[in-house]
Amino acid sequence: MTEKQLIINVNLAETRIALLENGNMSEIFIERIHDQGIVGNIFKGIVTRVLPGMNSAFVDIGLDKSAFLFGGDVWDPEQEKTSLTLSVDGDDKRQIDKRPIEKVLRDGQEIIVQVAKEPLGTKGPRVTMYQTIPGRFLVLMPNFSHIGISRRIEDEEERERLKQIVEGMVPQGAGVIIRTAAVGVEEDVLRKDLSYLIELWHVLEKAISVSRPPSLLHKDLDVVQKVTRDLYSHDINSIIIDDHDTYLQLGSFLKATIPGAYEKLSLYTEQTPIFDVYGVEIDIGRALGERVELPSGGYLIIEQTEALTSFDVNTGRFVGKANARHTILSTNIEAAKKVVEQLRIRNIGGIIIVDFIDMEDPLDRELIYDTLLEELKTDRARTNVLRVSELGLVQMTRKRTSESLERRLLTTCPYCDGKGQVRSTETEAYDLLREIHRHHIQTGCTKMKVRVRPEIREWIEKKGKEFFEQLKSLYQIEVNFEKTQLNQILLREPAYEVWSDND
């Protein structure tokens, strides 16, 4: 049985929450005070531009970037034919016979929207007009009369029990999604959860009537309460937090919303940082590297680009004990498990390509596919996986609602512009000699001063000396080099250094 822990590190500038499974980090959530998440927040906004050709609109909700509203997320109160196909925990697909967006929305119109996806890169947040208010066990849909059940609840008897209980509670004109966490929960607990959500909606209705756009109407729970609510399950053994005030707030929240969870909450009071004690800092460092080792000696190379993320599987030093087929299959099985682990840790979304080692036997490819599907059952994000091709490639998608760990913690290198490679010393030297020539042609100047990195000057004076002397002789140019602090080697030094100063 998997032993799970929630480890929560809080300070004035940053909150970090790690889910540990058998002592290893499986998910990490980071929120900084100047960059707080907005998914789940509800705004009164103003439509700034309707785009009929793209079946979408831009909405001003008071943020730096306009929000994007897709036509499928537009609520049309006059629509006669509506149908809703629900999936996991409030993640829904709408199949609606809709009117064109320009018939429903107009520029300058005031609308109520909820953020469904964080701003990513240069894109603003994505919003929907179908508001949902999530609780621990239920999700209230104030504007849609429907009862949905999480796909992850597979037991038909339990599905029917939950549906019958909830049908008698839901207010007329509203809808509810039954979350996976509701399995085995008694009626009085579900009723309490729904009453809390209805009360929140009544408060929101009042805010809607008095607020002027653009304005925030409803803010979702803070990151500690939200993540704890969404991740908590009966197999969570402990919730450990290192901040006293947040501990008290989370304790009150757990007492009110999640039966039995408060007893697992504890306050960490030791001097050693909590993430150091549980090894989370090391796990975060590993999650930022491009190479991930496999247990047998193989490894993955992970490359994230704007369009997609690729996983390349290699046998490395693993040579196996039987034959080539066994070695390849063993490596690929390990890789399939590790890919899913890394998807969760790094919060990778969008298009994903996994390049497994080529397998000739179709049965082996089917086994890898089944392994991937089984491992993905531990992933809360919605995924779609295609079968392994004859070339060993797997194409898949994973729902993206926020930035990946890499994009959140890293920034583009200003020196290589994110390419991972820089111009060689020889290339830079030849470019400099061409620039000297160009400067002479354009200005007629015969005396020049050049400020250049030491390794480039050294290359010119040694390996490029013949060409350099020819250039000076041909155009009667005098070149004087000046010292500079620029040094490529400095980029390899640590960003900071800390030591004691007792003088």
C-alpha cells in the first residue's frame, strides 16, 4: 500500500506543497505572493472584442492580459437544445447546439466568467461562463440543471446510491457533479457539503448585483486549503505544516469540511527546514534536469518546447541478463512508469511524445501501452493516449491548467536565448574580425579599440593570428585590445555564495 504525506512549507513570500508517495515527491505546488493562482476565481467582466471567425471573444476581467472565452464556453440562456457530457470532477465537455457567438455576445457586454486556465506564457487566462463552485465531495453548477458523476467512480451500485442521494438535495434549476472523494460518504455529510456551496452561491449572487466590471466576485480557497481539499484521501497518512498561523487556518477548514482529516494534521516546529528533512529540495532539483535515471541503468531525456514535450528512452549502461528483446522491454516498462511520474511532478501538459526503444513484437508494444494506461490512473489530470506505433512512438495529450514546474521555476537563458547552445569561441572571433573590416569600410577609421572577452582575444592572437595580421596589413589598420569583465566562464559559476564572516 502506498504511504502518502502532504508536506507544506509556508513563509511570507512563498507557499510550497509536496505530495509524497512512499517518501518520494509525486506532485509539487508552488505559489508566490506576487504570482498567486487565479483558476476558480469568478469575475464580472466586459466583452472587449467578439471574433466570429474564431468563434471566441476577449474579455476584460481587470488583469494585465485580456481573458480568452471560447465559443463552447459561452452560456446562452435562450438556447433551447442543450446537453452536457460530464467527466472527471467537474472537467466537462459540452456538446451543445449553439447559436453563433456573435448572436449571443456583443462588444461592451457585461458577463460573469470563471477562470478555467491560468495565463500561460504570452497568453491570457482562459475563462468560461459556466460557473462551478467546488466542494470536497460535490461541485455546484448554479446555472445548469444536471447531475453528473466522476468517471473514476466505477462501481455501478455506488454510482446509483450517490445519484439517488444527491437528486433529493439539488435546488431546482441548479446542477451538481459528484466528485470521486464522495465514494462511501454518508448522506448527512454530502448534504452539509452542498449547503455550504449553496451559501457561497447566494453570497456570490449578491456580489454580482452590486459590483461594477471589471471586478473580482469570488476568490477560490487559498492554495493550502485548495490543494489539501483536492488531494486529500483516506490513504493520506499525515499532513505536516511548518507555519503556525496557516496550521490553525487549515485546521479550522479541515474540521468544517473533511471528516477525519484534522486528526492527521500536525505542526512542524524543528529548526531544520521541513523540505530538507523530507528530501523535497533534492527532488525539486532533480525535476528541473533534462536527464532522469531509470532503476536498471537506462535513462530518459526530457525536452520541453513551446509546442510539445518529448521523452527519449535510452538503455544507457543496462545490457540485460537474457537477450536484446528482454533488455528493451524491461527498459521500456521502467520508462513508461517514469514518464507518468515525471508528468505529475513537472506538471507537463499539452502534446507529449514518448520515443520508446523500438520493439518488433506487437505484444511488447501492447504491454507498454497497457502499462502507461495503468500508471495514468494515479494522475488526476485528463489524458488521451494513442497506441504505440511500429517505430516505438506514443502520442498523448495531458490537460494543462497551469504552467509546468520548469516554466514556473526557470527562466530563458539570456546568453543562449533558451537554445541550450552558444556560439563557439572560433565563431565569435571570426565575427569580430569581420566587424573590424566592416567598421573600417563604413567609417574609414584606421585606428580602433576593441573590448573583447579574453578567450576570444587569445584565439585571435594564436590560432587566428595569420588572418588577423593579413587584415591589418591589407587595410593599414591598428587594433588595440582593452580589458573587459566579460567572461564566458562566469556563466558556469554559482549564482550566489554564502559564507561566515565573524570578523
